[in-house]
Amino acid sequence: MTSTMIRVQFHFVSSLSSRLSPLVAALLHARAFSLPTLLNQRQSLRLIWNPVFAKNESERAIDHEEINTVVTLAVEMNTIVALAGRSPNPWPRKKPGSTPRSPSLLSCTVSLFAVLFLFVFFYFSYARVSTSPSLLRGSLQASRPSRCEPRIRALGQRFLSYAPHSGFSNQLSEFKNAIVMAAILNRTLVVPPVLDHHAVALGSCPKFRVLSGREIRLAVWESAMELLRAGRYISMADIIDISSLVSSSMIRTIDFRVFVSLWCGVNIDLACNNQATGQSPLFASLKQCGSFLSGFNGNVDECFYSVDEDCRSTVWTYQNGNDGVLDSFQPDEQLKRKKKITYARRRRNVYKALGPGSQADSAALLAFGSLFTSAYKGSQLYFDIHEAPKDQRIQSIIEKIEFLPFVPQILHAGKEFALTTIKAPFLCAQLRLLDGQFKNHRKTTFLTLKEKVESLRQNGPLPVHIFVMTDLPEDNWSRTYLGDLAADVDNFKLHFLQEEDELFIRTAKELAVGGHGLRVGFVANSFARMDKLQKQCSPRILADVLLYIEEVICSCASLGFVGTAGSTIAESIELMRKHDVCSS
């Protein structure tokens, strides 16, 4: 009787597990809860589970906790089941003359542990449903709409969204590419927030190891929702001045917050509240809408179209006559075998693939994943539209966005620091020393700086003023060339901006009040909550504007600029210097 009860209960749990947690399902379906197998496989389960489903440290912690809990309970159940089933018979044969033994105690014990297992299993599984992005995807797929809500079609707009990632310079590069894409396809661009540095990572295009479009879109959605809830939301248009592009009708834009309010049918300003929780009905609606807009519900005719082609298979082009041809960069044979790659990278005309006459063209929203690109082995990784001689409108936009300035508050702050704090001709040194590939090239970076500094010391007035822009904390400057410069006060005077400086704090407050992101772009006549959105969703926590002000300061360095080779920040500063931002 007891063995039958155990089998029935585990069959019941197992049938539910497929709808709740793949990890728990795998454990529950393990044969007989083999103790050595479970203990030996505990670490391998983590290694398999984390890269596929867990996207951040907190989720990985939940996964590990769930693994440990389920394994521990399984071990306890294994012990009980072992006691109950050491022989093929449910109970030992009675010895001649022995007193019959009552099964009631063991039966109650097994039943108690089975109920306990069910309770804890449901607790952890449902906790994951409410907090885990990986389970959010599956749990919301059932409610797939067959068409767009009438309010979406009534807007009379066709939108284009994308998923920014990595550091600010990469996000700005993607923003420029998105402007070109939206212009070519005649769509209104959804302007995203500025994400924290590396809050979302794409992966590696050269290694053919990247997140899919829907995965990275969902990661960006969740990061944006967290920025809103925490009062740290800053739009790309709060930092980069696109007002001239919009006012001249070169492009059409809509702020992400306004777009979400209209598309999802929610009052997004209510999410910009530190009292709001992830368990509220508002956030439940936002989760469901985020899953749809990420593409986990599939494409919906005349409503939503997900661009699934990424840098592993596609390089987007425009009007160059090579649509469909193989790109010059292809995975080598070793990588093909390792990644089991059966496709080739092709150059595709974005207008033919996603423009008039295509299935995508009728969709109210065209959703890209990453739009990041860079030169690689004689080609571009994903986006190769840098001129359009046959289309003067697009060519004008490409030329216009080569340099997009910061908003006036940031420009004024950088110029003010150069004029009132440094108050002398100076050299700017942009030294990226800690992350990525740059930490391995410290000697080369310092050597380049030393050559420039020695030239100024020998030929110019002393002390030489140097503005230092670096990710290396000042406490760690000792035993580096920066420490040597700081100690030589007769020949050099170092300057740097800090987050506690009055200029930094004042500029961040001005940006919060400015609200440029909500002041430019499309707003439907039916949208009556702009005042509440501006009031509720202005940042409660000061934005980190240090990088932006530093870049402006470096653009004003009249004695020259020394940047870190390969850094996109250095490229941005060089572009600002080329356009003479400091004197404008």
C-alpha cells in the first residue's frame, strides 16, 4: 500500500514538474532517486543549468538553492524508500512464530515526507515562476494574441525597436545604426534607456556565441523595468541631443516609456515608484507584455515581427547590389565542427528583406535584437550601411549622425571644468586599464602616455597640466606611471573629476529636471499621462554622468589627447575633437 502511494504521489509531482521547472523535472524523473547519482551530478547540473537558463548572479543563486533543496529532499526520500523497498516485496516475510508488525508507523512517516516534499517543491517552483526570466518565457506563451489590440492600430505608426547592450559607447553606436534602420524602413524608432555598463552582454560574434534576438530583448526589457522601479531610468535622448534630427523630420522617435504605456495598455508612471513590487498586477502585466515584445509568443500578423537573423548568419546592407551573396568573413572549419554550424554568413539588403512587400513590413512593431557592429577581418560583423549614394535622404541622415552631441547640460559642464578648474592648456589621458582586453596592455598604454608627457615636459612651460580619465582607482596609482606623475609636483599637475564634486552633482540634477527624452518624439493624442510620466519617472537617484562630462573635458584638451588603443571611448573623444565641440 505504501509503495503504491509513493508511486502515485511522485507521478502526480512529475506530471506537474514539466510545467514548472525543467531542473526539478530532471531530478524527479531520475530513477529511484539514486543517492550517489544525485550527489555526483549536483555540480554538473549547475554547470548545465546556469549558462542555458540563468542570466544573472541572483538567478544563479536561486538555481543553486533549488538544486540543493531538491537533492536534499530527494536524498531523504531515497532513504525512506530504501527502507520501504529493500526487497521486491513491500514488507519483509514474517518469521515463523514472530509477532505481526504494524505497518502504520512507517506508512505515516513515508506519507509525511512525501507531503513535505510536495510542499517545498511547489514553494520553490512557484517562486521561480514569479522571479525567473527563463520560466517567464514559457509561462506566458499560452496567451498568444491573434492580432494587435485596436489601440495599437489606431496609432497609425509602425515602430522599430532594438536591444542595446554593453557599455555606453557601444550603446551609442547601436543607437546610430537603429536611426539608419528606422529611416530606411520608414518606421518610428523606440528610443531605449541607457543601460548600466554591461548590464546586458551580447556575447562574441567572431566566436559565433551570442544571445538570440528574443533572449537579449527580454534581458533589456527586464533591465529597463528595474531602472524604472529603482528611479534610475535615463533615456538615450536624455544624454544625446537628437532634437535637431526630430524637429527637421529626418527621423521619427518615441520614448520607450510612452511606447510601453501605449502598447501594453498600462500606466507606466505607476511603475516608476520605489513602493512598486514585482508581485503587483502592474508588473504582472508588464512581464506578460515584455514576453510578447521579446518574441517568445512568436510573430503575429500585422502586429509583431521578430528579426531573428543575427551576426552569426547575416550582414545587413542597403543598395549595394550584393543581396544574398556570401560575406567575406565565415567561420573556419574548426569552429564549424565545434559549434555544429551548418549555415553561412550572407549579406542581405535590409529594404528587400524587411521593407515593402515583405511579411515584416505590415507589422506594427519590427523588433531587432542587437544592432552592434564593428569591422572584423575585412568585413562588418552585422551592420554595413555607411553610405547610400543612391538615396540622398538616407545619405544625409548617415552624415548627420556621424557625430551626435551630448545635450547642452553635459557640454556646459565639461567646458566649465576646463575653464574654471584646470584654467590652463592641458593634455587629456584616457586610460582604460581594468576590464576586457585592456588590462593586458597596461605597459603599452603607459608607454604611449609617457612619450607624449616627456615631449611636453621638455618643450613646454611647467608644470604640465594633465586631465586623467581612467577606471583605475586613485588608491591603486602607486607603483604605476600615474603614481610617478602624481608625485612629481614640480613638473606635472594632475586633474580629475569625481562623483562627489559639486559640478557632477549639479549636472546630474539638471539632467533629471531637463527630461529631454520625454520632450522629443511621437506622443499619441490619446496619451494624457505625459505630465504624470514626467513627474513620476524623473530619476530619484542621480544619473552617473561622469563618463560624459569627462569626454567633453578631453575634447577641450589643447595640448593633445592620448587614448587607449581599441577603446570605443577614445574613438568617441577623437570624434568630438574632430568636430571641435569645445569651441562651439
